[in-house]
Amino acid sequence: MLSPAMIARGVLGSSLVLVGGFVVSTIPRSAPVLQLELLADARATTAGRMLGLALVMLGLGLLGAAWLSLCRAVARDGTDPADAVDRVRYCTLLWCAPLLLAPPLFSRDGWSYAAQGTMTNVDASPYLYGPNVLGGPVVEAVDPRWMGTVTPYGPLPLAIGDLAATVTGNPWVLVVIHRLAALAGLALLAWAVPRMAGWSGVNPALATAIVCASPLMLANGAGGLHNDLTMVGLMAAALVVAAERSWVLGAVLGGLAAAVKAPGGLVCIAVALVSLPLAATLVQRLRRLAAVATVSVACLVALGLAWGVGLGWIEALTVPGTVNTPLSLPTVVGGALDDVATLTGLGTPPATFLEITRLVGNVAAIAVAAWVALRWPTGRKERAVAAVAAVMGAMVLLSPVVHLWYFLWVVPFLAPLRLHRLGALGVLFVSVVAGVVAPLDSSLHGAYLAIVMGSMIATGTVALLFATSRSRARVERIVAPPSWLAPAERSPAS
């Protein structure tokens, strides 16, 4: 049974994130909420902003503690697995609820989505123009960096935004609608993850808790409302549908995932693999890969043409690469090599090695995907899940740009697998840290005092959750092999 105190702790954590988010997040200057004197005063002073950040960090810490308690509660739960999964879903719903009406947290991307949907509604293609062609409240909170930039997203988010803009021009309501689309992706994960866990003999309630209720998910998925959550939900649904029903339907869902963000289409590799017989020949493999690709690309192209935005997203795929992020391995390595070249007087043009390492990273990621497509075992459901984890893991590791929410691409396909103890611990660690440090990402441009303060709070929070002897013992109860397995897979002694 789940402790009411644990559930309440998570709800309190989400509520603190909501309250603090109103202080630290970018909000359109015409938003009625800014007429509240107390909120306006807090946002106008350094002390007020620091208090807001502290509330957010405290809330994320409470969510992390509550989530680890939830994982421990279901790790050795001997009750009916379906009931345990339902309790995890209920807990996730309660923890997400306070964030529904929040502004986009820790990133301004949500405001960009609202503007791009409005552009689509007025026939100003976001693949040709930036949000600066609009005026009024809908662009007041868009990041100036992206005001003149086309969108790299597929037609599905634009279609959702277009439909929303026919109902309202209020940017806050538009953002809430986009958050509902993200939460639809979370609902798909809550449906698909227990099924994927069942294929591997993994505890379905624990896998669902790790994926759906973690600080990573609540901060970056529900709070940040990034399109990545919608994408990964469709990816998981595509794999389950292909394995249990029809590869054609799986390919359609894979095409829809690509219609959100292009990397989502990589799930089609696993859709092909899982729908083939065991030990399929190379010819069978190539035919199925071609068939799945045809269906998914047709779905993607048809959606773009039907909505009148065409295929402009292809040319815009380079837009994310215009920024450098410290989580990108090729970017860090390339930047370091450029610094060395400058110090040694090598005379190379600026960013020479950055471009080379990014190119090498892209080629290596494509090579991993091709190797999985051509060499990975066929006809095994659990290996298909691992295939998605391998391909998306390579994409994140080798991508020229990596944000915290990119880890949403990988964790949903790692948690349902039989992981080594260290691997399980790594998943837990990333799921906590990537959530707790979310406020320190791009939402704090140049706010060095806030970054320092947030870093100190995050360090202390992670230490409390992982570094003390008591916390390590509690985490061990989650990652120990008997806990990770489904009840039916455990030995009688466990």
C-alpha cells in the first residue's frame, strides 16, 4: 500500500514548484496574474526571485524523496501487479495535477509552441518565418533567441497549436493545451511501459514508477511541457502496438512520433525487428524495414500536406545545432580541441574542431542505428525494447545538442529491461538529478547568483537522496535484482 504521507509529500512538492515557478519563470507581461501585487513584488527583487527559486528547488527535492519512497513501496510489493501499476498511475496523476496550469517551467519553449500554432492558424508557415511576424501577447514571452527562427518540429505540434488557436488567442490557455498534449504522451507511457516490462519479466509497477513519476518526468515533461514527451509516448505506443497487434499500426504511430520530432521515427527500426520471425534472413529484414519506413514516411508526409505546412521541417532540422550545450559530448570535445588549437597557435578557423566532432558524432549515431537495424535480433519483444534504448541512447550521447529533457528519449526504454545493479542505479540517479537541476538549465540565462544558489541546493538535495548511508540503503532496496523483477520471476527466497 502507498503511504498517504508519501503521496502528500509529492503533492506538496509539485505545489511548491508551481508557486515558485510563477516567480522564476518567464510570463507574458500582459498576463493578468502579474497584476497580483505580491507576485509582482517578488519577481521585481533579487530576494524575491531567490525565494522563488528556493521554493522550486525544495519542491523538486520533496518530489525526489517521494518518488524514491514510491519506488521502494512497489519494488517488493507482493500484491497483484495490475493493482500496483494502477496505484502508481494514480500517484502520478496527483503529482502532475498542480503543474497543469503552471507557466512553462525552466524553458521558454512552451511559449514558442503557442506562437507557432498561432502562425499556422493565420497561414504564416513556421517553416518559413519566425514568431516575430506576429504581434501581441502570444509572442511576449518567446525567447528572443528564437523570435526570428523557423521551427524544427514536425507537423503534429503545429496541427495541435492550429486547432487550439481557433479557440483562443490567450497564450496561457494555448500553453495549457500544449501541456495536455505532452500529458497525453505521459498517458501513453503509463499504458505502454507495464507491457514492455512484462516482456522482460521486470516489475511493471516499478518500471512505471521510474518512468512516469520521476523528477525527470515531472520537471522536464509535465512542467516543461516539451514536445519530447509527446514524441516518446508515441514511440512507446508504436512498439507495443507493433508487437501485440499490427506492424502497420505501429509504423503509423512511428510516423506520428516523427511528426513531432524527427528522432521519434527511429522507433520504426524496432517496429520492424519485433514484427519479424526469429532469426529472420537479411532479405526479410530489409523488406520489412522498407515496408515500415514507407508507411511511417507516408503518414508523416500526408500529415504535413494535409495541414498545409508541407515538408519545411526538413530544412529546419539544423536549427537546434545553432546553440552549444554542455551536455553534448561532441560539443564539449570539439570546443576543447578548438581551445587547444587557439592556445597552441594552430591557426585553424574558429569552431573547426567543433564542426568536425559534431559531424563525427552524427555519423556514429547513424552507424549505430544502421547496425541495430541490420544486426539486432529479430522476433523478440524484450530485445526490441533494448534496440530502442540503444539507438536513442546513441542519439543522446552523440548529438550536437543535448538538453536535460533529452533523457526522456532513453529512460522509458531502459526501465523495462533487466538491468545490472549499476545500470539500475544509473537510471535512478539520472532520473533524480535531471529533475532536480532542471531550473539551472536555459531558463536562468546569465543569472549567475541564481545558478550558484541553485547549484548549492541541488548538490545538497542529491547528497541527501543518494550519498548518506541511510539513503544508500533505501536505494539498494530498489536496485537489488529481486526488486527489479516481476513478482512471478522472483525466487521463493526473495
